[in-house]
Amino acid sequence: MKKVKLGKYKIAYLYPHEQDILGSEMFDTLADAKVAAGEAESSGTPFLLMRLAVHGDGEYYWRVLPYGAHRPLSAARVLYNLRLPLLVGAAATLAIAASRFLYRRRKRAQTAPEGANGADEGA
């Protein structure tokens, strides 16, 4: 098996017509990576540009740089981390709104004048 030359910069592409395929290229310089990023951007291909942070013992860690899909990825990570508090908050808000609605409905029914519900219209 031929090993891929490890570059300092990497672009990962998400192919629009193949949602389950991720491609990547490595570059030695940021300038070369930016040229490839510009081509991906002009073609509408979502991408991430990364810089090699740590490597050793077969493990590689990449720092995502602020190019391409960096902002949507960051926003998605924040929302994903807040998913439980957001869900609990939404459920609590819904429960409070429902209880206020039922309380007001019951209070209106108790304070309504007799005959307002149409039961004795024919008398």
C-alpha cells in the first residue's frame, strides 16, 4: 500500500452530489491550500481547510482554519452541545404556556354568567 505524503495543510471536501463521500488533499504551504480552497469555493463544493496540529504514532490532529464551511461547522457544534438545555427549555416553555391556557379557560368558565353557554335560550 502506498502511503500518502503528509502535508502541513489539508482541505477536506464534501461532495454535493455524493453526501456520503469525503475527499481530501494535502499541501505543504498555506498559499497552495488557499488556491485549492478558492477553486472549491468557486465550484460550490463545501470544504474545510485545516492545519496539522499534532502527529505521531499514527495519529493526526488537525486545527480547522476559518475558511470554507468553518462558520456553519462551528455553529452546528455549539447547537449540538446545547441540544439538551434547548430541548428542556422548549419543553418547559410549552408546559407553562399550556398550563396558563388551561388556567385562563377554567377561570373564564367559572366567571361566565349563567345562560351564557346557550343552555336556556328557549326559556
